[in-house]
Amino acid sequence: MDYKITKITKSLVLKILILTSILFQTTNLYANEIIDVKALRHWTTNDTIRVVVDLSGSIEFTKGKLSNPERLFFDIKNSRLQKGVQPNYSIGDNLIKSIRVGQFNPTTVRIVFDLERSDYEFKVFTLEDPMRLVIDFVTKQNNNIETPKEQPKPQTPPKNQPEKQPLDVKTEAKLAKKIIVIDAGHGGHDPGAVGPTGLYEKDVVLDITLKTKEHLNNRYPHYEVHLTRDKDVFIPLDKRAQIANKLNADLFVSVHANASTNRTARGIETYLLNWTDDEEALKVAARENSISLKQMKEMKNEISIILTSLERESKRDESIKLAGYVQNAMSALITEDYPQVPNLGVKQALFYVLVGAKMPSILTEVSFISNKEEERLLASEDYRDKLAHSIAEGINGYFMNLPANKIAKYSKPRLPEKKPTTTEKIKYVKKPTQDQVKSKKKTNNKDYKIRRV
């Protein structure tokens, strides 16, 4: 009887020990956060192939090579593959045949590259906001041609300018350091300009900046992109450039929608910081600065002193160049589908939002919200997406130092505009009252708030 009890007790203790061991191992496995592998993207530039893995958080990974056939694999630790991620990707390139991704074990996602050749090099690094694993492949032959060492290059560009050459691993590493800050004008209690049927500038430009960041992240993940605001909040003008300065940004782009008392005015234009005597440019700056045209003119002497000191310190020439690339990209991509939207060129004016920026900075006016037809375009998701895409392409063009003949001409004159009549008015509602808002909704009987994508 005693023997039977002892035997049962030993069996029970053994089971408890086994269960405890299993629980301990499970606890260790899941002590770290499990990271989701959300998507895999790839594209080819000349002889370089870039693969981007979208992740939910920071990761640890290992890599290894296999032969017969030639393969390269990456194991992402403490990770799981999200449902819907495609398991196979056919590349069909002379370097990579295909890519496979799968759950290698309960806590490891493995990515396998089936290779066509063994003479290749690769570079792997991570990027944040959002978190991504980036893998660049290049053939050794191409790498030797594109990035020669200790060999003089004819017509070497200045050190502060990117190489005028196709995207390669060396250039990618250089561009990975670039920080971009995009500013959506107005916000919160400041709606900016209001269109004839009630469309708010603050909503339009916020959506465009969100889409611009998305385009940059998807097409050029080597850039680090930040927004001054990603929701409907008010940020003082002087604080916006400060955000870029604190981030040590390489450029600052403020996005706005234009407005005029002349409701036939239309088109897209880009500004850089400087004083001007141009009446129309002064009007645009006065509206964006929330002061009167008279006040702007009275400040000329004081502002000239400020700008003289800024000229020595700032990169005005780089701002002109940046403005040209962005304006040229917007004009090329927008007028192709919307020929009725004219290119108004690159101009200069005093915008408080640009004062104090320690990097090349511009302000772009994406269309006239005061023009009924352009207001309708700005309310279109497709149009806003094209604007965002063009701004992203302009920014990349600036960093990649594309051929100068693609830069928009500086100070292109505004198209002639007829003088507005006394009955023509546009609402520049900076701080609308509740009664004004209710009246606007009642009159138009429409909801113009732009939905975020």
C-alpha cells in the first residue's frame, strides 16, 4: 500500500517537473515581443535590386548562404508572418530568380533568395518610422564600375552635391542619412483659405502631406520622413521650422493651397524665402502669415536686415534648386493629366514658416482653392495623390541631382489675371465662429471634410 502511494507520488512529481520545464521554455520564447512581418516589396534600378520587408517593430536577424543551388537567407527572430503575405515572388532577373518567405519555426520567419549567380554583393540595414528591413543586391561587376576606388572622376561634382549617377549601393548609403520634414499648413482653429463651396485648406494639405510621406516611404525607403503634424492640430508658424531644426533635417517643405480675390486665378507655384516687391507674391505671403498686405509692406526695412544675415548662413542657392525640382515635377506630372492647371513657376516671398529654417526650405502652393474648378480638383482623391506623388519625385530629384535641364525656370512670371470686381470675395476664415461654421454647412448642405486614406 505504501509502495503504491510512493509510486503515484513519484509519477506526479515527474509530470509537474515536465510541465514546469515546458512552461519555462515557452515563457523564454515569448519573453521578447513578437514582431509581425507585414509585407515584402521589391523593385529594380539598373543592376541594383532592392527588397524591403515591412515590420511592426525592431528586430534581430541572422543571415546565411547556401549553395547547389545558390541561395541567401535571412532569419528574423521572434517574428511571425502576417496572414495575406505572399509566400513566393518571381523576380526573373539575371541576379535573383525568386524570393520565398515563410514561417520557418514558431518564432522565426525565414526569407530565402534563390539566386542565378554567385558574383554578387549585398547590403542590409534597417530603417524606422515605419520599421523596415532593407536588402540591396548588386552584381560585383556593376559595383566595381559604379563605385571605383582611388580613381579620379572627370568633372567631379562639389562635395555637398549627390553624384549624378544611377542609384547604387554607395549612393543609397549616402542618401539613407537624409532627413525630410514636410509641413501641412494651417490646422486646428486655423482652417486656412476656404473654397467657394466650403472646402478647407487645412484638410486638403494635411491629406497631401500624409500621401507624400507614404509615396516617399514606399518608393524611396532610404529617406527618413517626418511630418510637422499628422492630424488636425494648430502649430504656430515659428514652431514648424524649429521641428525641422531639432531633427537636423536636410530639407523642409511646407504645403499650402493658394487663394486669390480673383476667382479665375489658377495654377501651381513654389516659393522660397526672400523679400519681394511683387504685389501678388506679397498678397500670398500676407495671407499665409495671417497679416495684412499693408503690414507686410511696412516691414520691408526690418525684414531686409534679417534676410541679409540669413543669406550668409542659409543655403539660399540650394532652396532655389529644391524649389525648381519640386515645381518641375508638379508641373510635369499634373499638367499631363490636367492641362488646364498652369505652371506658375518658382517665386520668392517672405513666409514666416520658412524663417529660421537651417536647411533648404520651400513653400509650395498646390492649386487655387478659391477657383471653383481647382477646388473641385483638390477635393478629388486622385488629384491629391498625384500632387503628393509629384512632390515626392521632386524631393528625390533634388537629392539625386538629376540633370539641370529638368529644373523649372526661376522666377517665371505669373499668368495675367483680370482685376477682381468689388463683388468678388473669398473667405479667408482664420478663426471661424460656431455660427459661421453652422451657416456654411446649412448653406451648402454638404460635408467637405476629406477622409484620410
